[in-house]
Amino acid sequence: MGSETSPDELLEQARQEQHPRCIVCSEQHTCGLKVEYAATDEGGVAATFECLEQWQGYSGLVHGGVIASLLDGAMTNCLFAEGIVAYTADLQVRYKRPLHVGTPAQVVATVSRRNPPLFVLKSKIVQEGRVRAIATGMFMTNDNQLKQLWNGD
Ligand SMILES: CCCCCCCCCC(=O)SCCNC(=O)CCNC(=O)[C@H](O)C(C)(C)COP(=O)(O)OP(=O)(O)OC[C@H]1O[C@@H](n2cnc3c(N)ncnc32)[C@H](O)[C@@H]1OP(=O)(O)O
């Protein structure tokens, strides 16, 4: 029997090849968020992270732009875990409750619709058992045909 590539191997391969210096998930980025997304048994990705003091906007609260980046990063990495490389085409974030700095939190993402080249994903951030933010993202694969369209070739 041949050995199948695991979701975590696919994720790591795409991450290294496609965005090794990502501000959200690269461990090398000097001022990045350094979030370590990993595949889950449920078929999505998840990560636990510290909400660092330097991520704040309003005093004591994580900035909404950072929250959007955490959610978007989770959804992007969720597609990586399926071997799919895609761009964010649309991102809707609902900030349900403040996300506090100094307290760890979890982010999860799953694919909810596959209609290549479009994929719809859902993501959420939970802190101390309460949902803080949810997102829906639409992603589009980066094939050569699309590249040509975008470049006007
Ligand atoms: C000098 C300035 C310095 C600025 C520093 C930089 C700041 C940068 C800006 C940020 O990053 S802020 C941080 C990110 N945002 C948050 O952390 C907000 C987290 N969410 C909350 O605190 C509350 O959910 C919020 C204040 C937005 C609302 O809470 P409430 O308890 O007042 O309202 P509630 O959740 O009960 O919703 C009230 C109504 O609004 C509706 N609603 C809320 N959000 C909605 C939405 N997104 N779309 C549509 N409707 C919405 C909601 O359905 C509901 O409708 P009904 O009255 O009909 O039931």
C-alpha cells in the first residue's frame, strides 16, 4: 500500500512553498502573529494562541484587524490541509464579543462548500469557552487561467 500524504503534511508543504514569510503563520517573521495551525480529526484546522499585549487596539482588547487576520489565516491553512492553494476573495467577520489580551484563545476553520475554483469556509475564535468572533470567507484557487485573467493577458 502506498503512503498517503496527511493533512498536516499537505498544510506544511503548501505553507512552506506558498507563503514562508506570512505575517500570520510564519515562525520566522520578525513581527508576525506566529500562529501554528494544525489539521484536526474533524477535517478542519485549529490553533491555540496567546493574545499578546502588542495585538491590542482598544486597551486590553485584541484589534479587530488582527482578529480578521487570525480567522482568514485559519481558513487559508484549512485549504492548505486539503492541498488547495487559494486567495481570499471575500471575508465577512462578525465581532460578537471582545477578545481579551493576556488570555489564550482557540481558532478553528472548516470548509463548508466546495465549488472549484470557489470554496466557502467558516471560522471562529473561542476564548474561555465563549465565541468571540465568527467569519465566512470565499476563496478562489490560483490556477494559471485565473492568473492570466487577473493580469489581463
Ligand atoms: C480613539 C480610537 C482608538 C481606536 C483603537 C483601534 C480600535 C480598532 C477597532 C477595533 O478593532 S474594535 C475590536 C474588535 N471588535 C470587538 O471586539 C467588538 C466585539 N463585539 C462587541 O463588543 C459587541 O458584540 C458589540 C459592541 C459589537 C455589540 O454588542 P451589544 O451587546 O451592544 O449588541 P448585541 O450583540 O446585543 O447586538 C445588538 C443588535 O445589533 C445587531 N448587530 C450586532 N452586530 C451586527 C452586525 N455585524 N451585523 C448586523 N447586526 C448586528 C444584533 O443582531 C442586535 O440586533 P437586535 O437588537 O435586532 O437583536
